[in-house]
Amino acid sequence: MTRSTVWRPLRRVLLTLPVLWVVVSVVFLLIHLVPGDPIVQMLGEGATASDIDALRHAYGLDAPLLQQYTHYWHGILHGNLGQSLRLHDSVTHLILQRYPYTLALTLTALVIGVATSIPAGIASALHRNRWQDRSLGVLSLVGLSFPNFALGPILILIFSIFLGWLPVSTAGNGGAGDFLLHLILPAITLGLSLAAVLTRMVRTAMLEELGQDYIRTARAKGLPERTVVYRHALRNALIPVLTVIGLQFGSLLAGAIVTETIFSWPGIGRLTISAIYNRDYALVQGCILAVGLTYVAVNLLTDIAYTVANPRMRM
């Protein structure tokens, strides 16, 4: 293992630290950027001055801003994100309860999107300007045209109400098999839009690689077409595709909020909507922080994955 091999991942981790600082700082300022007094909004206009002062003290909002910021960082480093006054539980515990559901939904949607788009994009590139390419292009356009809040109810009508094949909502309570059945519809709803984007990206990247000199050389040497396409062209075409996957993961997290609401999925997205509706600002801060840190971590892993997909980037 060379020195550069160790230093490059370490450097990426170090460069992520300022991003984490910005994310935490913005989430902290969230409650201070809300128009008006958030404490009055939580308690209502009929609250007494003593109730307002007591809740402001419970949130620590009566302390100087710098002291609040230091206290917030201290809590994060110790895994304490505050207390939800509406649900009477710690924010950390509530997020840890819901986070696995959102993670399962987004990762399954990501698998569906990647598993669908890579074969479709390769087929579209290999049959450029033929009926296969045009058909896949139309399907990609349809996938891009349907937002989650429209596609979700359509899938519910078809597969739950008309056909009765899949359950409508929640995550189920009958074990792993029941959980997977409840996961299918929301994951497809979230993953199809990603598949549409990635299909066009894979097609473009594959067309560019298939026109390179090294591909013509590989074919001239008599290598099987499968080896040329999947071992040489696809591996190099994955670099821009990995970039899009990392960026689109943020869209999956954002789309999960709508999808979880449609399917009553007990994830962070639905918890965030409930916290906003109930004006539970500590819980809103915690949910947004969890989503932001997840997005930063995924982009870090995507950056490191470049070196796995293309060894030339290790140099």
C-alpha cells in the first residue's frame, strides 16, 4: 500500500469536515431564522408570559447566541440533540427509531434505479437510433415526467386497490417478508425517477466510451463483445454515473419526505412533516441534521468509490 493510496481517502475525509461544520451551523441557526418568535408560535398567542419564559429557558433560548451554539455542538458530540416537547422523548431516540426505515427505503430505491438504468442505458447505447433506443428514450421521458406525488397514488390504485397484490401503507408488523412487501411500492415510486435520469446518463457515457480508440483496439484483438462492453467501456463510463448517483441521493432523501407521507412510511421524512406541523423545532433541527449528514456521508463514499471503479484515479 503506497503513501498516496492512504493519503487520498484521508484527504477526502479532512475536506469533508468544513462541510460538516457548515451543515451543523445552518441547522443550529434554523430556529433563529424562523420569522417571529418560535416559542410563541409553539405555544400559541394565548400563552402567558411565564409559560413563554419557561419554554424559552427549557430550549436554552434565553442564553447568549454563542453559548447556545457551543451547547448545541456539545450535545451533538455527545449524541444529544435535545428533547421533543410534543412527543416527550429525546430527539436522538426518535431519529434512531425512524432512520432505519428511511435508509431502507432510499437504499432500495437506489438499487432499483441502478439495476434498471445500467442495463437499459447499455442497451440504448448499443442500439443507437434504433427502435430499442427510441423506446427506452420514451420510457425515460415518461419516468422524468411523473413526480412522486403523482406516481405513488397511481401505483396504489393499480397494485393495491385494483389488483390487490401489494399492501397500501405503513411498514407492516409481520416480520421481514411483510416488511419487504410494504417496501415494494414506495421504493418503486422513489426509484423510477432515478432510473430515468441514470438511463440517459449511462447511455451518454457509454456512447462516448464506445467511440474511444482503446475500444476499437480491444475489438481488433478479437476480444468478445461482452468483455469489451462490460469490462472496458462500462468501467470507464461509471465515473460520471457515480457522480450523478451521489448527487441524486440527495434527491432521494428529499423525495422520501413526499413518498413516506403518501405511503404512511414511518421514516424521518414523515417525522419531519409531523414535527413541522406541530412546530416541534428541536425535532425539526434533528431531522434536518440527520438528512444533511447522510447526504455528506454518501457524497464522501461516492468520491472514494471513484478509485474502485477506475484505478487510474488512485494515482
